[in-house]
Amino acid sequence: MLDLNTIVVISLAILAVFSLILILVIIPLALQFSRTLSALQSLLDTVNNDVSPTVKDIKESFYGVKNVLKSGTSLFEDRFSETSVLFSSSMHGLLVGIKEYFATCKTDETGYNNNGSMNIRR
């Protein structure tokens, strides 16, 4: 039968082998983790140094386009309101002119149909 000393030695040998395997696995993982963190730091530095000013420039460009569109829209609205006033004034003047033209053709003695009455023949 195995005595207690032999069991302790076998247990320590197994523990040493598993510890060695664990160290052999953890060291490359720790090195890769360190490289990953340095690459992440480089990426974040690049984002802060290059992307942030670019995003700021793009935002300023969009605000510039927005301001130009806003001023163009207000200018268009002003011109449209002026055009609508001009058009309605022109139409009113045209209708008044047509009314005055036909008013000279109509008298109390003759209607529009020259039959002497205001009623239209049917």
C-alpha cells in the first residue's frame, strides 16, 4: 500500500506539471494581451488626432450648407411672396380691364345680346 509520503510527492509532482503547463499558456496570453492593449492605445490616439478634426470639419461643412439652404429658402420665400402679390395684382388689373371693356358695350337700352332687354334669349 502507498504511504502518505508517496501520495504527497505524487500530488506535488502533478501540481508542478499543471503549474508548468499553466505558466506556458499564460505567458503567451499575457504578451498578446499587452500587444493588444498597445494597439488599442495607438488606435485611440489615431482617432483622437485624425478623426476628431475631420468630424469637426464635416460638422462645420454641414452647418455651412444648412445656413446656405436656410438663406436660399428665405430668399425664395420672399421672391415667391413678391411674385404672388405681383401675379394677383396683375390678374385683378386684367379682370377689372375686361369688366370695364364689357361695361362700355352694355347700356340700359341694349343688353349684351343687343335685343333691348337685360334678359338673355333662349
